[in-house]
Amino acid sequence: MARLVQQLINGTVLGATIGLIALGYTMVYGIIQLINFAHGEIFMIGAFSGLYAYNHLIPEALRQNVAVTLPLVMLAAIVASTTVAVLAERLAYRPLRNAPRLAPLITAIGVSIALQEAIRLFYPGGKNRQSFPRIISGDTFQIGGVTIAWTSVFTVVTAVVLMLALEAFVNRTRLGKAMRATSQDPETARLMGIDTDKVIVVAFMLGGALAGVAGVIQGVRFTAIDFHIGFLAGIKAFTAAVLGGIGNIRGAVLGGFVIGIVEALATEYLPRGSDWKDVWAFVVLVVVLTFRPQGLLGEQVAVRS
Amino acid sequence: MSDSRAARVREALITGARRYVGPRRPPVALAGAVLAAAGSFTPWATFFFGYPGKMTLAGFPGGARTYVLVLVAPALACLTRLPGRRSASIAGAAGALAVSAGNLIAIANRGGGLGAVAYGAWLATAGGLLLVAAAVSCPPDTAPELAERRRPAPVEQAAVAVSLALVLAFVWYGLGVDEPTRFASFVATVAFAAGAVAGLGVTGWLEALYQRHRTVTLVASALAAVAFPFTQDGTAQWIRVFTYIGILAAAAIGLNVVVGLAGLLDLGYIAFFGVGAYVAALVSGAGVTTSHIVLPFGVAMVLGACVAAVFGVVIGAPTLRLRGDYLAIVTLAFGEIFRIVVNNWNSVTRGPNGLSRIPHLALGSFDFGEPHRVLGVMLPHFSNYYFLGLVLLAWVILVFTRLNDSRIGRAWVAIREDETAAAAMGVNTVRLKLLAFAIGAFLAGLAGTVNAHFGTQVSPEQYTFLDSVTLLAAVVLGGMGTVPGALIGSTALILIPEKLRAFQDPRLLLFGLALVLMMRFRPEGLWPSSRMKAELHHDEEPAP
């Protein structure tokens, strides 16, 4: 029993990171129907920027002080991820707004490869794994035979809080309303005086910021990052977004938890589970798209041809 | 917003050039040409492997300076009355500027600062700037009517042969250019010169000629392809590279059926190639393997291709009703599942180690692993695979063109353009999409079986997502839905990195950027199908 609970918890923690990234996919897809393939790379860039800030911007004397390092590292990650996301939108995707559907997807793949390579080539030592500082205490505590790390608590709390904040933003603010309107019908939204370009940029910014946070969390939890982490994380997050129902904010986080838990349980209970651990996200993706393409909670995208 | 700002800046620059340079176009252009020519005969670098003297035409950076001279010629088109002179001279002038400035930067970079740059490079760059100004000041083009004019058949056929010979000569020359900066300059020169030639309407004319004299074109290309190994003095390097290009091009054409004709984006296509390769390897009697079945290669080829096609149907059947971009992601997922399965299924695929020591093919007493002497020329053993690859490629091209011209091909295009309308017209969309998937998978599997023997080993890391993207990029770069496009695309994507060893490291970075730039500025590819071109530029005015 403790083993099962332990795996459920591990899965939830894993799923929280995936869910944070999935929010970016779901918002962008919800508004412009683009699979922003480079979103996983935005997450990776967040992790690397956080690391850079820790190593180069924070004075050594302050590095042990969580109250200083955590906000600064997060801030650096958010700034970098948001900037890159907005630049990608501005330079690569926007010019293709009215192109046939496959063109932006191919562009997104190009952006993804270029960003990965940019980090590999230009980040000092980027070709190898980089160790990431354990900013938060690595301590654990026990509840009924289940071991929980403080980083896990931090991860899940952050993900849930950010999801709620995002939902409040989308449902309560003027800009959020504009986002919903644009995702329903961009033409009409424009006619109603909504600056749809701005809305799209905001979607990319929010997605980028959340991915940046996820990047730092990933670094803190695994204490190592490399330029490859974006690819798998991106696929898993996209799967989560589709699973929850694309365009649906709660769905994205729910999908993240489901993927995380499936992966944790499969790794634990299936023979040679850890060799196969990355296959489950793909299997879930195929199964969901085949049998329930609208996702668990239903998508909130008007299907347009 | 700032797109229109960029457009306004561009507009202002053109107006400015027209107003200030326009009336003085001939002297400006001539001055530019003289400067560029002077630059190409004077020293560019004050250093050369520690040699302090100033270099002349034969010295560093060698060819780059002659390339400038080559590009000055089309840049002067702005002084003539040729239709298309503006685009031609802009391409030439931009090329001259790019080559001079690029080399200037390379010299400064290598020599440790601008001090390394001698006056010749500055002269050429200044000349390039003047030429660009003159070219931009040209009045708008009239459409070249070269393509519509007809000449006597022998003349046209000779033009076909000469143009193909020229292409061959360029490739041959390019293979001999070893220094990376110089090779980059060469590629830039060819690209800009091609742009200039296209601007004058020559490319369109040649395309029409190739259409009219298909047999001559085909025979000439086939002859050139067959002759290639005989020109290599028995060295294997380029024969090996071109064999690989041939095999990959066959797979790329298979992908072109799926992406180019039916419009289904497949991001896991390399898996079918891998299925074919693994099947062939398993029944080949490889030295390091898990199976003891040995089948003749002909059977293995058909088997590999059929297994791949079955996979295509199995994957396609449940997923083809999805939206285009979802389908892309599902195929990506299948591609990754294939790789992970192959990586872990030790009892069959030997996991990450793969199957190796796959024996060379043997047709009767003809051993593909041995060099053979033909017509007094010693051909290295790779040429055997080269010819096999050619046969494969020719067959795949035949299949593709026949499909494209058939009822099925037209139905695919209808599906690609508008699935709902196609279904309403009575096209059985699901069955045809499935057929496209299966045929694409079959062709990839076929190419995979050949590749297993050619490469003598198969392992999971040969079939990653990046390989799928490379194939896709070959199709996109060349032009979706055309055979020459897939050929050009695969050649460029393999040959250029192979030549630019110095750029091996940033290869993928450039590759990613190239995808982005292609989609932005020339989504129809280098060799577009006329249909695709019309579709992608429907919002633009036709040329006046």
C-alpha cells in the first residue's frame, strides 16, 4: 500500500511539472491552433537561464539564502523564457498567421531545433550535462511509510497555485476575456475592437513564464539539466494538454497529473519499467487521440478548417 | 504592426534609391562593377599562414574573389533592357556583396581583427554596395517571356543537354573545393547566380524545355548519374556519399507521396525506413544478429517493404481521421515508440547495440563487397551500391510520377486542398489517405532494406526524430510534391554538411534556422510544383 501511495505521489509531482508546461501548449493552441513545438525548448531555456543567474549573477555569499536565490533564479528563468517565446512568436510564427496549417508547424520544429542547438553551442559547457544547484533543501519527511521531499511539496503547490492564478486571470480580467473571445472567433474578436495580436503575444508570454518556472523546478528536483530535456518534456506536456482537452486550463494540469501517475505506476510495476518509462506518454497520446481526441474535459476550441 | 513598419522602411529605401541613384544608374553601376573587379584582383588579406606578404588573385581567399567577378556580370543586368533585369541584377549584386562582405568578416575573424583585411576586400564590398544601390533603383520588371518562345527541337534539346552538363560541372567543381569558407562562398555564388538566372526567366524556360523534351532530359540525367562513379579515379568518398543521397532521396520521395501529394504531415517517417532496415538485417544472416533465417535479398526487400507498409496501415487506420496537426504529433509518437521498442527489445533487436556485420549483397557470382573493373576503370565497392541505389531511385521516381498523374494522385491533391469538398465529390478520403500512408511506408521500407546492407549495421540511434525531420526538410526545402524537389533537397541536406566539415558543429542550428527561413520566405521550396506555388501565393498579385 505504501508503495502504491508513494508512486501516486511521485507521479503527482512529475505531473505537476508536465502540467505547468502543458498550460503553455493549451493556451497557444486554444488561440491560434498552433502546436508550438518549440515550447519544450522554452522550458529548457528557463532551466538554463536560472542556472546561469545562479552561477553568474548571484554573489557567492548569498547563494545559501533561499529567500534570495529562489526568487532571483525564478525571475531570470521567467524573463528569459518569456523573451524567447515572444521573439519566436514575433519573428517566426506571426508572419505565417495566414499560411496553410502545416507551414507554422514545420517552422515550430525549426525553432525547436535551433533553440536546442543554440544552447548546446553557446551556453558555456552546454554540450554536457550541467549540475543544477539544490536551491531548496533536499530534506524529506515521512508520513506513514511514505517519503516525501520538500521539493515535491514545493513543485505541486507551485503548479496548483499558478494554475489557479492563470484561471483567475483568464476568467476574471479584461485581457482574459479578450483571450477567450479570440480563441472562440478571432475575426469577430477583432471586429469587436480586441487587439488580437496583443492577445496572442500575451498567451505566448504567459506560457513562456510558466515554462520558465517549470524549468527551474525541473533543475531543482533533478539537480542536473541538459539541452535535451525540452524534447521529451514538450511531448509529454503536449500529450497532457490533449488529454485534458486542448484549450482547457484545468484539463492541461489534470492531463499532466494523469501522465505523471501513469508513468510512475508503469515504471514501478511493469517488468523493466524504467527502460520503458518514456514510452507511456506516447502510448497515452496515441490512445487518447484515437479514442477521445477532444480530451477528458472536452476541448474549448472552435474547430475551424 | 512592425511588419508594416518594415514594409514602410523597405518602401522608403526603394523610393530613395530610385530618386537619388535612378538618374545616375549607369555610372553608379559601372563604378560598382569596376570597384568589385578591382577588388577581385587585389589582395584581400594581410596574412596567410604566417606569410606576411600581400596576396594576389591566386592567394587567400582564393576562389572567393573570382566568385565576385562571376556575380558582377548579372548585377550589370540593370543597365540593359532585358525583361526581369531588376530581379536578376538584385540577385547578382546581393550575391557580390554577400560574398565580399562574408569573406571580409571571415578574414577579420581568422586574422584577429580588421587589421587582417587588406584593401581589396574593402574595394569589393564597396563595389557590392554600389551595385546593390543601382540594382534596387531599377524600375519594376516586366515578366520574362522567354518560356513561351519556341525554338527548333535540336536547339532546345541541345540547351537541355548543355544546362544539365553545366549543373554537373558545378557539382563536380564544388566537390573539389575543400576550404570551408571558400565552399560557403561557392554555394552562395551558385545560389545567387541561380537567382539571377531565374530572374531573367531562364529557369522557367528550362523547366518548360524539360517538360517538352522529357526523354532527352531523362536520358541525359540517367547517363550523367551512371557516369559519375567513373569520374572518381577509384576513390570511394563521394561515391559513398552519393549512394547515401540516392537511398535517402528514394525515402524522401516516398515521404513526398504522404506529405506532398496527400498533405499528411508525417513526423515519424524514419520508423518505416527503420522497419525495412531491421527486417532486412534480420533475414540477411548478419554476423551479429538474433535470427538464423537467411533469405535472398530480393525476398528480403519485398518482405521489408511489406512489413513497413503493414505498419503504415496499422498506424494510419486509427489515426487518419484526425486533424492534420494532430496526425503529425501522433506519427511523431509512433516514431518514438518504434525507437524505444527497438532500443529495449533485446531478444530480437539486440537493443542499443543493434545488428551488425550485415553481409554484402551477392547477385549470383557478383559480390557487392568487392571492387570491380569496368571499362578499364576500377570502381570501389561502394559503386555497386551506388548503382543499386540508382535503380531503386529510378523505380521510386517512376512509381511517384505514375501515381501523381493518376486518378489516385488527383484524388490525393483534392484531399490535400479540401478534404470536405473532396469527400463530397465522392472521393473515399479514408481509404485514399490510408493508401498514401501505406505506399509511403512501403517505399521507405524498401529504401531501408538497401540501406541496411549498404551501411552493414542497424541500430536504434539511426532512426531518431531528427532523422524524420531531416527527411521532411529535404522534401520541404526542395519543394513539396515534386521529384526534382526531393532530389535537390536530399542532395543539399547531405552534401553541404559533408563538405562544410568546419560547420559540422553548428550544422543542426543552421538546419533549424533554414527550416524557419524557408517557411517564411519560400514555403513552396526551391523547385515548387506549379500547383503548390499557386496555392501558397494566392494572395499576391500575379507579376505584371
